[in-house]
Amino acid sequence: MEVNIYFISILGFLLASKLLDTWAESLTLQRLNNEIPDEFDGVIDPETYANLKEYTRVNTRFGWLSRWFGIGVLLAFWFLGGFS
């Protein structure tokens, strides 16, 4: 397989984009805390808020797994000559 500037550019942008998405989502997960924000005080009960946070954590982590699996499949297809 001949490596050229287009190959390197596309691969770099693809990986950088996915890494940036993963980093931003990890920052979001770090900001989830146990206290209900003042804006939601009296609107949502603590149990529902805890369930929402857990849903966000699980959904985000599954998104990471799905994203990186998809990238792996794409790269395998690409490196095995699927795009001639």
C-alpha cells in the first residue's frame, strides 16, 4: 500500500476527530456530581437525578465502545485494500 499525503491527512483528521469527541465526553462525565443543580432543585427528585446520571455514564461509555469499534472496522477495511 502506497502511503501518500491524502492517506495521512484523512487518517489524521479521522483519529483527531474521534479523540476530541472522546476527550470532550470524558470531561462531561467528570463534571457529573452528586448534588442536584440549583436550577433543578424542587423539580427533580434525587433518585431520578441519580438515574439520569447513571444513564448518561452508561450511554457515553457505550458510545465510546461503538465509536472505536467502528473506527477499527473502517481502518481494517481500508488497510486490507477495501478502498482501491
